[in-house]
Amino acid sequence: FSFIAVCERLRTSSGVPSFSCASAGPQIDNDKLYKYSYSAEVGLNRPTGSTRGNAGFRISSDVDISLVWRNSEIQDEQLLRISNVQVESAGKRSRKHNIFQGSSAESILGKVRLEALQRPFMVLWKMGKKAEPATIKNLKRGVASMLMMQLKSGKMLEVKSDNYNSQLKLMLQGNRWDLLHTVLGVSGKSASETVITLENGIIKSSDVEETHTLSVNAHHKAATKVLSRQSLTLKKIEVGPAEVAGKDAASVVKSLDDKLMSVGVMGEKVKTKCKGCPNLMDTWKAVRSQLELDSLSKAEAPKSFLMLLHSLRKASKSEILTVLRNCSKTVLPQLVDAVTSAQTPSSLAAILEFLDFSKKEGLMLQERFLYACGFASHPTENMLHSLLELSQGKIGSTDIKESTVIIMGALLRKLCLKGACEVPTVVKVKEMLLAGPDSTQVESEIQMYLLALKNALLPEGVPVLAKYAESEVGAFSTIAITALQRYNPELITPEVKKMLNRIYHQNQRIYEKNVRAAAADVIMSSSPSYMEVKNLLLSIGHLPHEMNKYMLSKVQDILRFEMPACKLVRQVMKDMVSHNYDRFSKTGSSSAFSGFMARTADVTCTYNLDILYSGSGTLRRSNMNIYGQSNNALLHGLQVTIEAQGLESLIAATPDEGEEDLESFAGMSALLFDVQLRPVTFFKGYSDLMSKMFSMSGDPINVVKGLILLTDHSQVIPLQSGLRANAEFQGGLAIDISGGMEISLWYRESKTSVNNRGALVVIGNVTVDTDFVSAGVEVGFETEATLDFITTVQFSEYPFLVCMQMDKTTFPFREMVSKQEKLPSGQTFFSKKSRDQLVPGSEFPLHQENSNMCKKVFEQAW
């Protein structure tokens, strides 16, 4: 084939090759024929795998280059020709496992494609036959790129690293979308090397090697590598055809073939048809048994979830509705998770038509839909608009109304993070949430708006939250203060700090202990001043008994775990007035403790447990947090808070100051992957408490259960050879978080529990899929785990005994890799390997005082 080599290859900011048509090309003499050999190879494997084990293929041909025409003003516009194409395996395999063995170029490409590949095409910007397949035009671009290099011998190197999850974005052209959290995301690195040898201005040889590596941030061993090589070598020079006369390139091209048309330099998207691929209903029938409730703790559940997700993203609205309407009740909640997580216009339209929010029936399905929206990997304005319309319409359940508004806050934050903070729907929801708390007198609605603001984390929300932090209603104060703790410390202004100090030191009125403790947490985590830290330390000894112990434990935890405020705390403690035996020898059962759950080369996972009791020994607040850190990014993976109040009447005890008139209450709140969920109530009011005291079964109350799409990365990698690699990484989590509270008046003992069960599967695959051959590699890992946090309190005597236990069971961990090659004729090569290991369980260490108490508790139980 022929084309004009007038363009220089560049690299755009996105890392995609581009071309400039102003630089010199190879100098080709008139009446000469330059005979080259050319090869293009693509190999897919793990980064550590041998090239001999690559999945992929090689295309080779002879390239005959001759000068057809030269512009008298621009000396470097020239025409070229190609012939004799072959396709073979990129890896070194035995004849038995080589699907290309005995095949010819025509048998693989087909007669039409082979003829198209050998057909001439020309440029000022490249020209090709209108009827040529996109794959063939892309391969021609690959050959052309070898002649668009610098006109000097030597080596060119280029390295590009990219964390694809620095922000949430969905490329408009659909080439790539990324997940919000770096910790859960995918990182990439690209490198290219070009070696050119020139002789008398002619390319004697040109070799290009480019690599593209993608890896899961949380486990970098789950990684893929694309290796692309091109080689152009001059074999000999013969007598060739004479130059064609012409005024300009366009007239020359027209005189040679008026059917040629202009096409772009960039590679075209290749649409491949999947023969024999299952439709949505077939996929659903294959996976539904793995999505039953009793299977959710197994790795097969999220694996089936991901398989279903792929099928849902290709399905129409009618196909999705058919599956939803023909699903059993036990599997329907999991299907709702998958349909919502697909996040296509068809899936969103289908699920909104299927669910009837005006009815109280189906509350579980409605909430599963809302939570899946909250965890959306690439939410759209349309999704937020749908929830806005839903919130303004008739909703049968107040719980669903609350969840809708709370989740709107989470979507608002994600859309703002991807730069869509000024789109109409986001602006409207922003105004609604900021005005929400002052627009109603109903306590539950005020809490709903405050929780939505806690999810949204709007800078404009800080003054609203600061106002409600000083509310006389303890629940408002707690939500507002814990919301402020999630903000960047830079947004905690001096005015907000003054407000927090007023609350903690009770300068204007008396506050509940848990509100004061929450204020102290925000002060210490928001770049405190020397005087703020000193005043906090000086307060120890003048607080309610259990709060003294809590604040002392908090200070010791900051020092032991070397938190950001530790240097300032040490500086303040040099003053003996702030740091003395009387102050630092306070006793009690409340505590604060942080520790490491896991430390690997890829991710660090930490936990902290804060527990605050009333002076009578009843629980006031229990707070468990789990964080993941990777690539200097922090993910708040889990927060489970149990709060209780007004339980002193049960044991004829005296309430602490400021808590004499509190209504009996116990409830649980969860924040999962940075999304605050709707709190659940164990009991509210004395009569409700007494009725449940005698009916408590000890069974935990579910807080969140379902399937979550954690990792969601998709992109197309254009290769210089003209081929395109398609990469997809998805991670699915099946999770079940529940909590419970038991009180025994007979044994004068209470027990709270938080149970976390989950199964995680992450799968990444890269394929090069042309319409005549496909190759791919798939990597992944899976695990199943259980984490329980149990607190036992015996208040038969004072000081009461408290035992905290945080246990992780032994769990399996599996890594997998598979490779495949396939021809249209059906010939297939497939290989798969896996490695299994058992990670031993353990009880996470807490402070020594807790260990001593646990011994006493279990001795008495015995």
C-alpha cells in the first residue's frame, strides 16, 4: 500500500500518540525500490512473566517503499507500498498448543481483509479505501508510524506513570472510567523505546518497544503487562518506478485513485461481534444460585456478581426488566444490587420502573437500590436527578425518604469531585441540603439533612454544621461534630475551633459526654494550637469520672500511635502542671486504642476502637473505625458506632451531669467506604426498651448487607502498531454488617457486638481483540473474611469490668492468572494457574488493661 510519510510522532498529555505534519520524513530517491521486512507483535502477561509465556500474536510482512511523488516545496512527502502478510503466535509454544500452526495469512485474515491490507492508501493526513475494515486501517497506521521518526540515529526513551484514580471521571468518548478512591483503584505505567539506524538519510532499521502495565493498588501482584514491538529492517535496494508529476498531494492522490478518502491519524475503534456469547437471561440462570443469601459469604458470590455486571452493561432496558420480573424473592435483593451497580442508562431506567417507592412493601429492595447508588463508581447527573425526583414524590416509608436524601449527599460529593459541581441538578441538590436543616422542625428530618451534609462534605456546609454542633439536641450535635471531623483540617476555621472548644469546655452550657468527646476528637485532629492541647490536658481530672479516663486514653493513643498531634502533645507534656501523676493516673473503663490490622508493601490497614461509658457502667458510645492507606491516599473503609443513653434507670443508678433527662435509646450507625448510611434503632423510649428487654433474642440487627462494586476501571490503550488493548479491572464485595445489644438484669451484664463478614473478588483482564484474532490475559485474587468486635460489661460491682474483643478468623486467599488466544475458526489456546494460601486468624491486641479485665470477666463466667 502507499501513503505519504510527512508526520512526526508526538505524545499528548493523555499519553496517546499524535502526529505533527511539519517535520522531515525518510529521504527516498527517485527510480529506486527500498525493500524492507516489517513485523508487529503484541504480548500479554503478568509483569513478572516470561515473554515465552505471552499470550498474543505477531504480524509480519515485506514492505516495498518507492518514491511515487515528491512535493517540490516540501521535500518529504512520499508514497510507499506493502505485501506478503503473515500472522503467528507471539509466544514460544509446542505445535500442540500453537493455534497458528499450519495457518496462512489468508486463512486467518480472510481474503477480503488480506486484500484490503495490501491495497494502497495515501495522505496528507492519511488516506484509505472507504470500505476497508477499521482493523486493517489501524495496522496500516502502525506501519506508517515507523517512518515518522527523528532523522538521526540513536535511542528515544519515554516513561509515563499514571494513577488512574486521582479523580473520578468518565471519559466522554467512553474510553476510560475510574473509581473515586485511589486505595481501591488501578495504577498504570507506560514506557516506550525506539532505536533508529540511518544510512545516507535512509532508515536502515527501526525498532520500537512499548510496555503498558496496570496493577491493583491494594495488591500490586494483581497486574497485567502489554508488550508491543515493531521492527522495520532494510533488506536491499532495487531499481524502482519513476516519480509521478503533480502540483500537490491532493491532485496526485486523485489521479492515482479517486476513490481514496481522508481518514484521521489516530487509530479507530474496532467493533467486534461476540459469537456464541450468552445473553443476559443465560448469564442470570448461570449465576443466580451463587447469589442466594446463604452463599453471600463465599467468594463465588462477588465473582458471579461481576460476571452478571458485564452482561447487564450490554443489556437493554426490556431485557433487564424481564430478568427482574422473573426473579425469586430470595435472590432479588442481590439482583437489585447488580442492576444498580451497572450504572448504564438502561439499567437505571429499568430499576426505577421496577421499584415502587410509593408503597411500604419492598423496603429492603428500595434501600438496596439507594445504597448501590451511594457506592456508584461513576455516578451521573441523571442518577442524582432521579433521586431528587424520588425525594420530592410520594414515598411510602419514612426510612426510605431518609436514605434517599442521605445518599443524595454521597452522590453530590462524588459529582463535585469529578468537576461537575456546577451542573444544574447538583446546584439544586446543594441548595436543598444546605437549607434543609432550617426548613423543618421535625427532629428526624433535621438529622436526615445533617447526615446528607456529612456525606456531601460541601465547604459551604461547614457554617451549617457548626451551628447545629451547639444544638441543645445531643443527636444533632453528635452528627454535626462527626461530620466536621471528616473535613480537610484546612476548612476547620478559627471560628469553628472556638465553637468546638466552647462545647468541650462547656463555656456556655452543659453538654452530654459523647458530644464533648466528639468535639475533643475534632480539635486534636484539626491541627490544634499549643494552648488548645494544653487546655485539653488541663481538663483531665475535672471531667466526669469515665470521661477523665477516656481523654487520658485518647492522649496516650495519640502518643503511642504517633498521630499528627503527637509532637505538640509531647511539647505540652514538658509542663509539669499539664503532665503529672495525679492527672495521668485516673482510673475507669473507658478507652481509646489504635493499631495495625495489616501492613503490606501495597496497603496499610489500621483500626481504632473508642469506647465511652457513663459513670454507672452503662455504654454511652462505642466507635470502631477501619482505614486503608495506599499511594498516600486514605480510605475510611468502615465506621460502626453504637450509641446508648438513659439506661441508668434499669440498674437504679444516677445519671451523669447533663444527662439526667435523656430518653432511653440505643442505636447503631455505619459509614462504609466513605458513605454514611441511615442509622438503625435498637429501641427508643422506656416502654420500647422494656418490651425489647424481655423479647431480646440476642440475634444481631442487620445494618448493611449486599453486593458492592469496589473497583471499576476501564480503558482502551492504543498501541503504535495500530492495535488496541482493552483493559477492565473490577472488584466486587459481598458484605454483611450487623450489630446487637443485650442487657441481662439478672446477671447485671451487657454485651454489644459488631459482626462483619465479607467476600472480595478482584479481576483484571486485558485483551487485544481484532476481527481476525484475539488474545487476552486475566489476573485476580479472592478472599473471604470475618471480623467480630464484642464488648462485655459486668456492672454488678464498681469499678465495673469491661472486656473488649476484636477477632479475625482464619481466611483463605487465592491468586489467579489465565491466558487465551482464539481464531475465528474456533481454534483456542487456554491456560490457567492459581495459588492458594490460608491466612491465620488472630485476636487484635488492645491495651494491657483490657487484657487484664478480660481475664477477670472470663474467670467469673467460669
